[in-house]
Amino acid sequence: MAEQNNAVLPRGAVRDEFNKAIEKFRALLGGENVLVNADQLAPYNKVMMSVENAAHAASAALTATTVEQVQGVVRICNEHKIPIWTISTGRNFGYGSAAPIQRGQVILDLKKMNKIIKIDAEMCYALVEPGVTYGQLYDHITENKLPLMLSFSAPSAIAGPLGNTMDRGVGYTPYGEHFMMQCGMEVVLANGDIYRTGMGGVKGSNTWQIFKWGYGPTLDGMFTQANYGITTKMGFWLMPKPPVFKPFEVIFDNEEDIVEIVEILRPLRISGTIPNSVVIANVLWEAGSAHLRRSQYITEPGHTPDPILKKMQNDTGMGAWNLYAALYGTQEQVDADWKIVVDAFKKLGKGRIVTQKEAGDTQPFKYRAELMSGVPNLQEFGLYNWRGGGGSMWFAPVSEARGSECEKQARLAKRILHKHGLD
């Protein structure tokens, strides 16, 4: 047991009790699934924020392969008062990485629970374990020529639907509100019992992934962004692949245009004319994800001045704001909605509309179109190279879809970031 004697102890834990728990974990999971050495724990220590990794150092990491093992881990943790931190892939960058929230927690890593239990192409749903990635699902759907489309966030291939949904992450398709598309969870509760939400708790039911609610109160939301249980299975709805997919971009030249952009966009989204989650990307976001580097324009420290941003716009054709959306459906549906969209922006009198035919394979249009069509890529993380390497801290404010509110939000972000020398 010498290798764990120098391990970071959980808060309030006694060394002897911790060592007893480690031995019980080994008996339950096998020695290869109980990680205590510094080199084994290194992948779990990295955080995406500018803090010392040591502040998030784990005591140990456990890899389970069955629901029964997860139940056993929870019971051992209860017996020895060991705090636990659960991850699925640990790669939901922005809304969750592998490092524990507090120093000294034991990580329960569910990446080896990676079975695609079922995909029903007729009823358009999937049932998966925590370790299943979007990349794995995409390959399965592609190889089996299933007429289905995924929705995922920017980490796409390396993240997974269960972890992303539990963190209430979002994607870029009409199914982009991922928690709304969840249907049926299996959860190991804090006492080790198993609870199934919705119709999963009804004996003989074949509608666990069809009907969300079951009988009585619905508790699915309790387990999202929370620590009331460990989700070991999750169902979610998949979008039928449409016969026509039409991505487009609308380029706006001035920062002040954000007010009119939001005002014209709101009725198009509420009516469902534009059915997917729309992105309005600033020129700096576009530049970083399109392989530009800050050093090509300026080497002085601090934020990038507005005149430099204007030069980037002039050099590349990017806008101060760049709106990305898509239409989905039959040719007749897309043609009708496209006329409404074009007429709306014509009436506005500003904004250059760019279609896929015009954009071709240029970045960042290409990767945006792929995300909106359910094709995974990691292009957005080119942002880390903007200054020759970096990390990320994510702040996700919520505001009304009013131009005035969005303008306030943009000004607030700019003021705070510039104060700290950031873009």
C-alpha cells in the first residue's frame, strides 16, 4: 500500500480509513482499475482555468465497467466517508473536464462503460452508457447507414452525450437543447440503489425512450448539474436526417449591428422558420477558429485594438458579427423558409448573406456547417492558438433575446476582458 501513502487525502479523511477504502476498491474493481500513483493521476489533474492544478488534485481514480461496480463504489465511499467526483469522458471542455472540483476527491471514471445499448432508427432514439462518445455514435450511424443526425457541442467527437446532457450542454441543430431531447435515465443514488426515470420504472414498459414522464413527479432535472446520483444509462432522441440541409451565414460589418441582428433574428427563431441554435460570432472568435494568429497583426501585449480588428475584417471578408444558421426539411419547406429569411434581411438593409455554394470549404464556414449538420470536428479549438497556445474559461450568461440586452452583454464582456488584457 506504499504507493498511496503520499496521496492527497480527501478533506476530513483519516489515512488508515482511506487506505482501507483503497483496498476495498481494489477487491471490487481489480488493481488495474484503482489508480493512485502520480503518473496515473496526471490526466485527471489538468484544469482549463488559470489556477494551480494542485488545487484540484485527486486522491485516486477508479474505473468501473458495470452498474453493479458503481453501486459497490458508492457503498464503500459511504462506509469510509470518501467524497467522490464522477466523470464520463472528462472532455466536455467548457462545462466540465476530468479534474475534481475539490482537492482530495476520489474520481469515478466511467469511460470504460462505453456500450451503445440501442439505436432505434424508426423511433429515432439512442440508449447509451456514460463513456460513449459522439465520435463513436457518429461512426456507428455512418457505418450502418442510419438515416439519423446527431447534435453535439464544439468538443464533438471526444465528448459524450451523457456527460454533455447532464451538464445541460447545447448543440447547433434543431435538437440542440440537449436536456430537452433526453428521455429516460438510470441513476445510482447516494445509498447505492438504482432509480430509473420516466417509463423506465414501469415493469414491462417498452417506451422508456419514447415517453419522458411516466407516473407522478418527474425527477430527471434533479440529476443535471447536480450530485444527487450517478447516471449509468441515458436515452435521447435523434433527429431524422432531412432530405435538404441549407447552412448559411450573414455577415455584419459593425459592432453596433448586434442590436438589429437580435431583433430580426428573434421572430425567425420563435416562429420556427430558423429551427436550429443560431451562433452570432464576433470577429475575434472567427479569426482564431479560422487559423489566423494574433502575431500576424500585432505583437504588443494586451487586448487587440479595434483598428486591428477592422483590418482583419478587410483582409478576410469576415464581419464584426457573423451569424450562422441552417434550414432543414424537404426542398419545398426549405425554399419557402429561405424566401422568408432572405426577405427579412433585405428589409433590414444590412448583412451579406453567404450560402454553402459561395463559401465552399473555407473556414470557419465549413466547420460551422458541419456542426449544424451533425458532423463532428474540433476546429473551434483552434482558438487556443490565437496567442500561440492557451486554455479556456467559459462564462455562459443568460439574457432576454432583445437587441438592447445583447448589446449590454457584449459591452460588459468587452470592458472586463480589456481590463485584463484579453480579447
